[in-house]
Amino acid sequence: MYSAVMSTSDRLIESTRELLWERGYVGTSPKAILERAGAGQGSMYHHFKGKPDLALAAIRRTAEELRASAEGVLGGPGTPYERIEAYLRRERDVLRGCPIGRLTMDPDVVASDELRAPVDETIDWIRERIAGIVEEGREQGLFAAALDGEEIAATVLATVQGGYVLARASGSPAAFDMGVRGLLSLLTPPTE
């Protein structure tokens, strides 16, 4: 399943990332991690202190990748509206949901300050990044002066995360897409 050049610790992290996304923390057993990683018994404890340490490494890597992916479109070319639109319309596996957002629904992750920290930091980073883009657009006169960057950023995140939930519930990405179109219609810069 994994490249032969991938280290055992990387295979363990990648396996844990996938299993956390699919099954949550409790459903991610050390045995399942080892099987998916193609690693021998004891490998996990050679590279990590235990399941919580490995889960933290996996969550941190997921958070880093999500921030990099978001920055790729939010920091890309275009007007503030176009960059927010690119973020909302970027390719996603809508029916699988957000790998970070799903962790917020995992009681074991939420109960652990250490496991929750990279989740909180990532959500805060995205919210702050989008709020800054909205403020940039307001200053350029591209968004209505009454728009509040923090409120719009929270709305963007709520639309994305809620869109995942609605899409999963219906078994179709159409609900996600509808939410994105609705939000974009509210943000459409005024025409003169």
C-alpha cells in the first residue's frame, strides 16, 4: 500500500491519519495501525511512546497538510473574492468529510488538550487567514464596508464544515455545492 522508500515511522503516521479519518480515535487500534502500515509488532513502540503519541504525530501532519492546501489557494493570485471562491471550490473529498473537522466530533480528541491543540490551531489559522482576506477586500472597496472579516471567516468555515455534514447525510456532494454557491452569492462584489 505504501512506497518501499517510506520509513516505518512515516507508514505508521500515514496509517494512523487514514484510520483516524475513517474510524476516529477509539476505533483506531494499534493492531489496525500496524496492519495497514505493514509494520511488525512492536514497531509503533520503537518509534512512538504509544497510541496517543502516534495519534498526535498523525493529527499534526494532517493539520500541516490542510494549512498548506488552504494557503495554496488563499495565498494564490486573484482578488480577495476570487481567493475565497478558490478556497470554497477547491477539490475536496466531500463525502469523506474534513479530516480536521471530523476530529472535532471525536470525544477522545476533544477531551485531550494535546490532541485537540493542532485541530484548534488549524481552524484558528484558517479563520484568521480568511478574515484578513475579507479585510483586504473591504479596504480595496471590493466588499461592502459593513462586512466584518471575523464574522465572514466564521461563516466560511461553518459553510464548509456544515456542507460536509449535509453531503454525508444525503450521500451526495450536491448539498455542499449548494451551500458554497449560496455563500458566494452573498459575498459577490457589488457591481456598479
